[in-house]
Amino acid sequence: MNRAGFAGGFNFSESGADMSKTTNKFSPGVRACTVRMALDHEGENSSLWAAACSIAAKIGCTSQTLNEWVKKGEVDDGSRP
């Protein structure tokens, strides 16, 4: 259904909306450096989450994204099952 003043409909496949939900806005090097920063600054904050919140805001990603990068890094290096 179209709203008044808008011609035609919206085709998700033409817009690319059916493509991958993730994009690689940050290079692997930036991700690795950011993870190291979060782990290094954990002691200066009340928790790893607090460090992630602080650093994520500075680089332009969400805290949850940085937290996921940290967890993936820990799995990759064997410190997390």
C-alpha cells in the first residue's frame, strides 16, 4: 500500500536489503587494535564492558559490537571456550 504523495512501491531486492546484514566498516587491523585497547584498559574501568563502552564511543562502533569482537578474539586465542 502506498502512502499519499509517494508513487510506486518499494522493492527490497532492488535496494540491496536482502544482502548481508553485516558490513566490514572496520578493517581487521582496527578491530584487533581496538580489542587490545579494551583489554588493556579493563583495569582502569569497573569492568570490561565499561572499557568497551568508553572505547567504542571514540571509534564510532557500538559497545555491543566491540564486546563481540573481544569475545571472538578470546575464542580465537584460546582463552575462551
